[in-house]
Amino acid sequence: MKGFRFTYLVCIGLALVMCFGNVAIAKKIKIAMVTDVGGVNDQSFNQSAWEGLQRAQKDFSIKVSYKESRQDADYAPNMETLTDAGFDLIWGIGFLMGDAIKETAQINPDQKYAIIDFSYGKDTPKNVVGVVFQEEQPSFLVGYIAGKLTKANKVGFVGGIKFPLIEKFEYGYMAGVKMANPNCKILSQYAESFTDAAKGKAIANNMYQQGADIVFHASGGVGDGVIEAAKEKGKWAIGVDKDQNFLAPDNVLTSAMKRVDNAIYDMARKLKDGQWNGGDTVVYSLSNDGVGIAPTSGKHVPANVLAEVDKLTQKIKKGDIVVPATKTEFDKFKF
Amino acid sequence: MTLDAAALKKKFLSGSIGLTLISIFLGFALGAIVLLAAGFNPLEAYWVILKGIFSRPKYVSYVIIYATPLIITGLSVAFALRTGLFNIGAEGQYIVGAIVAAAAGYFFKLPLILHVIVAVGLAIIAAALWGGLAGYIKARFGVHEVISTIMLNWIALYLSNFVVTLQAFGKQGTGKTYAIQSTARINLLSDWKISEAGIEFIRSHKMLGDVLKSPINVGFIFAILLAVLVWYVLNKTTLGYELRAVGFNPHAAEAGGINVKRSMVVSMLFAGGLAGAAGAFQVLGVSHRIAKLAAMEGYGFDGIAVSLIGNNTGAGSVFAGLLFGALKYGGSKIQDAMQAPTEVISIMIGIIILFVAMPNLIRLILTIKANRASN
């Protein structure tokens, strides 16, 4: 009997806690995100997204949360779980969630959703916003820096999985290298993974042995290995998504930043101000500071090269240079 | 009367079901300690999990959806284990089944029910051959099935990733294949759900509408039928008798006139086919396409745990699969509700499985020892 009474009390206690808990936060705006299988600590864009949400939490006093996915089949149920939890806006981080978000959004037309790296174009449901980045632009700029600074006339690119999204990094980078240094050779390889750091290290080591002295990666967690290889061999690596200089301050030359955090922060502000606009796609580029090169670039890149990069940035913003994002565009690109 | 009850209780606790239930309880208890150590209130966490499983009809339906592939891969592992083979390859066989089902579902244009039968049938055949290959090279060349199936898992994974890149099959820019035709789907009312009438219905009918929000499909019914089939084949047929005899003691079985090599191949064919069916139902009922995999998804590996928890039987796999599905689905909810990192959930689930598997592991070790001694 005693045991029973105790359980009873615990239940009442829990129920009370839940009731009051709900009352206290009822008025706040709530935003949550679903990560892809990389998880929230991936040193890359999931983490960047979460940082953006945390910043929004601090500045706008909203409530934020996240839910990690462990397999493809988790995306839709994770969306559903957060929908039930009563969040005002639910983010899907990564284009792999494209189908899951669309399907969930169609069944729950009163719930707001947004997705990073995916555009539904004309078919965007009224309760969804797509957010895409012009990754080829910062890749072009870091490529230009690599082309200018290589002493071996040979640079490398390590990609994650060969998705068109990652090819935007690859061709943007290649165009930048060729623009700076038409005779420079470019080694390019995909790791077929976004998580296997050991593989990234092996590929980068191989490139350094073949004579490359700068390697740019667009490969999420694989890049940790690339940067480690640069550190051990005393060569240069170029980071991606975030400013990755902190991972190896003497060996990360610069980073092609993709400000997922800014995009998410921006959206939180719009939601708070009542400017949320469903059924649309937002494009982030150099022009609205959605992408760029790392602020720490000045540490290793000479001022005259950075000045040239600034000029190129202006040209890209004006539309005088349209950076190639695919193989076809790259082949047609005039240097 | 009281004496009888006590005797009954003792019998129950020392029986396999009793041992399993004790293990589950112990697992939850230790999981609570881990949660406490990580700074989370275990009572609250378990309450969140319970609510996350039972508080809405939709959640129950999601648990069933999560459990379906695990039940079937559990059956696959269980079937092979009964013949003394450790089918670590359920993962790869699952992937092969998924590839074939997705391809048959997309490329063929067939009428409603026939399309499903063809897609599932082809998936089962392909995965059976994939599994049977491991059985064959064990029987023919003596290559241990654990080694060969692990290798075959990786081949299946990269084969799957390669197939997704093919122009005709993979949808450019999505990292996924084209969705299967609607005739190949085993979902209930999937088109109607997103029509205006459907959305209206979901809004106005709380219970039913809620269930409809999950991708409900008939895969679970097939999983139960397959469990019955496994039970029937193993316990009621000559073939099953032979397979089990080989599992108990291959030398005695051979002396008794059973073709041990043939049994190995047949057992792996069956096991492969089952895991392939799991992949097929997952594609036809839930994902509708296959995606590039950054890593193994673990349906086959979870099947090993399900089989162990279920005592390598058909019915056991169904219940263990449901438990596993519930923990996988409900367990993840402590993340968004309490901000507990997934690692804690994984540790918790791992401990439960460890305890659940312990009596059987011990039993397994004992049987192997007994077999060695008798040899």
C-alpha cells in the first residue's frame, strides 16, 4: 500500500510541475529544429543552425529546442513530434528533409515550417519557407586565395558526398583557383561520407603527398580529418560553413562561411515581428551577408590578396561575375 | 493454495519470459541511474517516454511503424540462429531488399495489388540470394558466416549508394531515388489524407485523424504473418526439424542423415528473404524511396537485439520488436522535452538490451560449452 501511495504522490507532483511549467512559458514564441543524421555537435551546419537559434533565444527571449535524427526514417516522425509539442516554427536542417517537410506540412497546414538548403520553387506550400545559399560564391573567394598563395601550383578539394549541393562548393572553388592562377592543378576527391574523419585525413594526406599544399574541404565531419592532416603535415587547409580557424589556428588559412546561423536568427526575428512570409524561398548570398570568407582570414592571407578578394566580392555582388555552381556552368565560365 | 502460487511464481521467474521481464526491469533501473548521473530526473524522463508512446493514438501507430522492420529483421536473425548461424548480414539483406523494392516500385507499371506482390516478391528473392550466398560459401568453402555477412553488408551499402547515383533512378539533387508508384504503396489513404476532404476530416475527428497523420500501412500485419510462418516452418515441418537439429548439434544431425551443408544454405536463404521483406515493407510503406546512406541505418543490427530479447522465436520477435520500436520512438522524445542529449538515450537503450540479452547470452555460452564438451 505504501508503495502505491508513493507512486500516487509522484504522479500528482509531476502533473503539477507540468501544469505550472506550461503556464509560465505560454506566451513565448517557440522555435525548434530537426537535425539531420549528423547531430547537433557536427562542427558544421547543424551546429551552426543551433548556434543561430541559441542567439535568437538570448536576443528575442524566445524558447528553442532541437531534435536529432538518427536515420532517414526519423525525419517525418520528428517533425510530427515537434508539431504536437506546439512550436510556432519548426526548422528542418538539410535538404535530405525536403520530402519529409513537404509531407508533414501538407497534413498540418496550420503549422509553420522552414528548411535549410532546399527550395520547392513554385510548389512551396503556404506554410513553408525554403532557405538556400549561394555556396559557390565564398568557395570562389577561398579558391582565389588558394590559387594566389599556392607555392606548389597544386591545390586540393575534398567533398563529402557527391550531391549537387557539394558540387556548388567544388566548382565555385575551382573557378576561383583558375581565376587566380590558370596553371594551377586541382586534385578533387569525394569521401562518400559526412562523418568519417579518418577517411578525410587519409584523402588529405594523399593530396599533400602528391604535392598539393592547400586543401579545401566541404565535407562536414570528414573535414576534421582534413584539418588534422594539415596540422600534422604543416600544410594549409581551408575550412567550411563556420570559421574553422579555431580547430588549427596555424594551419587553417581561411574558411568559406555559410551563415546558417544568420539565416535562422533572421527568421526568428521576422517571426517575432510578424513578418513571416510562407510559400517563399529566401536566397542568401554575398549581397545579404549570408555567405562570405572567415573574419580570421587576415591572420594568414596577405593584405594585398585580401584587397583583391574585396574587389572580386564587389564584382560578384554587382553581377559582373556569375560564379559557376555546376559542371556545365564551370565549363562555360570565362576566366 | 499459497504454496502453489509461490511454486508458480518461481517457475515463471526462472522461465525465459520471467527472466526477460526481470532484465527489462533491471535495464530501466540502471538506465535511471545513468540519467541521474547525467543530471536528468529519471522519473520525469520515463514519464515523458511513456507519454510519448501512449498518450495519443498517433504515437502508438508510430511505435508500430518503427517496430515493423525490426520485428522482421529480428525474425531473420532468429531463424538463422536456430540453425546455429549468426546472421549479422541482416543489415545488408535489408538494404538489398529495399533497393529491389524501390526499383520495382518505381520502374514497373502494374495494377494495385499485383504491383505490391511483385515488388515484395522480387525483393525477397534478391535478398534471399544475398543471404544464401553467405550460407553457400560457408557450406562450400567453410568461410565463417559472421565474416562473409559483414563484408556483404558493406557491399550492399555501397551498392545502394551507387544505385542512387544512376541517372534513370536517382532524382538529381536530392540524394534519393524517385518515389515509387502509388500502386506499389501499402499505405492506407495516403492520397486522400492531403486532399481537402482529408485535411478537413483530420481536423474534425480527433482520434482517427490523429492516427492518419502517421504513415500507417499494412506492413505490421505482414510482420505478424511472417512470425507465424517462421514458427510454422521451424516447428511443424520436416525442413524446420532438420534446421533445428543442425542448430542443436551439426555432427549429430549429420550422423542422423541430415544434409548439414544444404541446411546452412537453406537457413541463410530464409533469413535473407526475411530481412529483404523488412526492407521492402519499409520502402513500400514508409520511405517510398531509398536514400544515399552516410552509414548503416541499423535495422539489421537492431534485429540481432530483437531476436535475442525475443528468445529467437517468432512470437518473441514480435513482442521484442514492439518494445524496441517503442523505446526507439518514445525514447527520443526526452531530447526535445528535457534537452537530454541523444547519447543518454542510446546508453539507456543499450543497457536495457544488454540486460535483456544477458540470460540468453549466458544460456548461449552454456550451450556452446556443452556442445564443445560433448564433442
